[in-house]
Amino acid sequence: MRGTELAQALLLDNIGQLATPTANWDDRAGPRRGNAMREVDIVPEAAVFCRDGEIVFAGPREEVVRRAEALVDAAQLIRFDCDAGVVIPGFCDSHTHPAFVLPRLTDFEKRIAGATYEEIALAGGGIKSSVRSVREASQAELEEQIEFAFRQMALQGTTTVEAKSGYGLDLASELKSLRAIRNVANRWAGTVYATFLGAHVVPAEYKEDRAEYVRVVCEEMLPRVAEERLADFVDVFCERGAFTESETEQIFAAAKRHRLLVRAHVGQFTAAALQRFSDYHPASFDHLDYVDEAGVDWLSAHNTVVTLVPGANFFLGQKGYPNVRRLMDAGVPLALATDYNPGTSPTLSMPFVMSLACTQMKMSPAEALVAATINGAHALCCADRKGSIQPGKDADLAVFGVDDYREIPYWIAGDLCLATVIRGELIA
Ligand SMILES: [Zn+2]
């Protein structure tokens, strides 16, 4: 827990509409799927009382105010007038790559002129160009970039963030990236889960000897990451042009030996045999533009969350998006994340991602809210503390200047977040 003092008692008063993934669900049973992905509790004229960083009461205004005033002296109670706006749980952005230095503007122009992701990568752009600048950057420069990103995220309602390394791709630069994430996490009010993504792409110097790079990841990088406790998760980009399924298994096995949880980028361009990774209980499979029937069957029977990142499809100008109905009808639990990164998804905004989910993938606003909050928390294994407005959970909330939560995805790029509460602390 950060800092010495949490805001002692905060009353979010005059809420026009409180909207949360239904509180009538036991999140220990796993992520929300099927009908539970559509269930949102709505309370008009509401209030939320938070103390010591946790939600104490949430519900009809009169009752919450009465109970809060009975517990705490008026002088000690910080009141925030939500001006009849909407309060939702803070977003859990479960997939971001903030440890980079420069935007990729040349790639941006090339893509506009018609080059594909793979053509740009072959020409030395893409991830490899970010690697060059991260290797040259100081840790302080990386921290500055990461801190900027986290602050912007909080201003748009995000309170929990997953942050990956993966633009270093050598021991020193991966450790530098993860230390930068850790240091910023210690200063930022929100909650950060760090992910080691040494297996993002095979760096140029190992082009002729991929097996050796996989060995370096497993035997040199991963043990140091674990020893310094720099990461919660290990991620692999399992894809044509990145790492094969068997290399992914090797890296997952190494992660397991070091007691780190795993997740993967998978199915962005081609379908993978997801069932191969069963033994490692991945917390999340991310992208899933391509998934075969066996993969859907496997997902519907397991608690691995599928994290969709439509910002990448949008920025790459793709016509196609993952088939949400097929996944939802099969009972696959879905989360939404920004995939914030300089090459394919330079957005920090979860409301914008919800807009894309609704307009491009035909998720309902209720499904998008559940995916952006509680199922994001499931994808980070923190749904016991985060992702819904329930007494006892962390007081992580976002206040929007609208009348109805469905307006959050409706007003595209509307920038309507008025305030964010992180563990009971108000960030206006
Ligand atoms: Zn990614």
C-alpha cells in the first residue's frame, strides 16, 4: 500500500446514476460470461461512501448519506458533489505497453500510404524501431513517459493498469523498463500490474539463432525479473513473425518455474492452438481476431479471459474486428483494454475503446462496461478487490458528466470524465 495516509472518509454525493457490473455475482467463481456479461446494476439518485480506501456503502442517496453521517463526524467527511453525473467502477486497463520513448510517426505515414504491419516491420520499423530508442534511453526518461501515461489514464477514469516491458529485448533494457514501471507504480495513486514481455519479437541480433534468444529469455532474463520481483506476469507474442507455439510453451514453463503468472498476445493475424497452453492457466489471451472452433470450445470451459483491443484494429485501419457474438454466445468471458503502444494503438482512453467495442464489434454498452471493468480485473487476477462497486472492494471509481452510463461509449472521444477516485482519494 502506497503512502502513509489514505483519504479517511469520502462521500460521493448527488450521483445521478450509479452503474456497476451486478453486485449479485461471486467473482471467486471466475470471470463474467454469458448473461452475467450483460448484467449491470443501476441506482438512480445514489451516493457512495468510502473509508480507508474501501467502499463502505453504495446505493440510494438518502440511506448512504444517513449511514455515513452516523459513522463519521461531518468535519472529517470529504464530500464531493457529482452534480447528478454517472459513477462507475474505475476502468481496469489490462493490456498496455507504456515503456517506450518515441511515437512511431514514420510508420504512421507509411501505413497511411498503404504499407502493412508486416511490411513496416520488414523495413526496420515497427517494434524494432522502438527497441532502438528504449535501449538508448535512460531509466529516468522511461519513467517520465510512463508517468505521463498513467496520469492521463487516471484523468480518463482508469484506476488499475497492466504495464508491459518488451521494447528492451536484452537483459539490461528489459530490467530498466521494468524498474521504471515499478518506480512509477510506487509514485502513482492507481494500481499497477507489471508484465515481463521479453518475448515480444526476436531482436535483430538473434535473427539467425532464435532458439538462443528463447534460452536467454528463459534462463537469463526471467530469473532476474523473478528475483527482483519486477513482474506479476510473463507475456509472449505468440504469432507468425514473433514466437511459435512451442517457443511460447517453453517460456510459459520457465515462468511457472519462477512462480510467475502467464498471459499471451495470440490470434492477431493467425489462429493458434490455445488448448496447448492449458497447463499454464493463462490469465488472459489478448487480441483473438483469429480463433478456431477448438479454441472457442476451450475458452468457454476455462477462466482465461479474452482481452479484446479494438484500438489496434482501428489504428491499423483494419476492416475486420474480432467476432464478439461468436465468442459471447459460446460463453467466452471478454475484457476490453487499450493496448496503449506507439505502433498500433496510441490511445490511453478506455471510454474510446468502449465506443469502438459498441460501434465496431457490436457489444452493447452494458457488455462494454462489464468488459472494461470487472472482466479487466479478472484478466489481472484482482477481481476480489477491483472492477465493481461493492462494499469491501477498493474505492476505485470514475465520475462522468453525463446522465446515463450508455453515454460513455456514445459520445465518441467525448472526454467526459469529471473526476477519478483511487483507493478513496479524489483525483479531479
Ligand atoms: Zn499488446
